[in-house]
Amino acid sequence: QKEVEQDPGPLSVPEGAIVSLNCTYSNSAFQYFMWYRQYSRKGPELLMYTYSSGNKEDGRFTAQVDKSSKYISLFIRDSQPSDSATYLCAMTYGGATNKLIFGTGTLLAVQP
Amino acid sequence: DADVTQTPRNRITKTGKRIMLECSQTKGHDRMYWYRQDPGLGLRLIYYSFDVKDINKGEISDGYSVSRQAQAKFSLSLESAIPNQTALYFCATSDFHGQETQYFGPGTRLLVL
């Protein structure tokens, strides 16, 4: 079983829809949770960062962490065609030797 | 100018050839990483370096080697390329401050025939 599971999609939604992207994980030691966005033929870029449980909002994006269920989500409100990309979740234990464990990514297409 | 650059951006090589992928950064970060990305497998860590004198294997280091020539430069070598090393390769950097935020280069597409 992979440490981090993510549905690869593709997920296709109409412009303006609310998008929900999710990851599950198996290791309860993970403390820091991130979402990266990767456009086609580009490197991943950090979109959202959350420590421990709870919600974090940044404009149209909301990151949610439920450590009791080992489940994280990224919500995109009023989705735009420019949101079309692959979204990767990532997480780490924390500490000086921390490394990121990535999900496989979900391909999102927002149709105009 | 980009903070993390990778050269070449695309490379086609033949089985058995030795090739080097190079990464440079202007962010002043101590930590540098090499990943490969494959469809359905996501990003997998090949090697990482926390400073110039530190080199560590990641989860898939077999068939690869690295060199940290300076704080700003981290090279990945395929000693004898094989077709299953065909992938997208990313370099990343980070500056540890109690969290791990990594900054990625644009990637190198490698095709091994």
C-alpha cells in the first residue's frame, strides 16, 4: 500500500464549478500537508500549505486536513479554465531530515 | 530569470550512454533534490543533498549518481542509460525553516532508446 493515495482522474468540470480534490494517507506521523499545482510541461509549484488539522483559505482555494481520518482535501471555488492542471498532494513528518511524500496527482480540466 | 534552472530541457540518448543532467539555483538554498516523474507513479525521490558535503540516496537511486559541485549546483548522472529511465526529471531546492517548501525547476524530458 502506498503511503499517499490520490485519484489520478482526469476530472473534468464546467467553468464556475466547485472542485474537490482529495488524498488519503496511511502514516499518522505526517504533520505538514501541501498542495502543488503543475501545469503541462512545467515544474510543480506550491499552492497551499497546512500544518496539522484544520482549514486554510487563500482566495478561491481552501485546504482541509482531517488527521483523524487521514484525509486531506483541496477545494477550488468558481473554477476557471486557468485552473486546468495536475494537482499533487504532498506531506512530510517534519523535523530536520524531513522529505516530502507526494501523491500521484489528479489531472483537472475546467471547460469554458 | 528563473530561480531553479535545468539543462538540458530535452534529451534523447541511446541505451548504454552516460548522460548528465544539471541543475542550478539562485535562491541561496542549502537543500537540493532530484526527482523523476512517471505517469501513474508521481514524483519519486532519487537523491538529495542538505548541504555541499552531504549526499543521500532517495527511494530509487539505483542506476543514478549525483554530484554537488557547489551550494548552487547539483548534477544527476545516469552511468549507463536504460529505456526504463525514460522519464521527466525535476530538480528542487528548499530552505528548511521548520517546514519543507520545495521549489522546482522546469524539468528535463529524457528519452532513452
